[in-house]
Amino acid sequence: MPALNRVQLIGRLGKDPETRFTPTGKKVAQFSLAVSNRWKAGGEVKESTDWFNIETWEKLAEICSQYLHKGSL
């Protein structure tokens, strides 16, 4: 039986989702997500941001294009 890996990312959208259709008519939404991390190093607060490219398909792509906007959490 194949294994399932699950990842949950919490961050802010870098831009509005871009939607398109495949030649077979399936909807695809793509967007970037910024996830920030803060920590203390020697009394100094440091921060780094990782960017993730997200791609959603069909019904989830439609939901993302309706409700997600640049800067939303």
C-alpha cells in the first residue's frame, strides 16, 4: 500500500492565484505562499521566509481562485 505524506503550511499569499484550463478542460490554480520563521540567536531576533509554489486542480482550484487573494493568511 502506498504511503501518504501530509504537509500543512501556514503563510501569506504572495499574489492572487492564477487560473488556467488544461487542453482537456480541467481548471488549475497556481499561487505562491510565503512562510516566515522567527527565532532568537544570541539575544537577537532573526527571521527567514521560505516560498512555496502551490498548484491546485479542479474543484479546489475553483475554491482557491474565489477566496484567496494577495496577502491573505
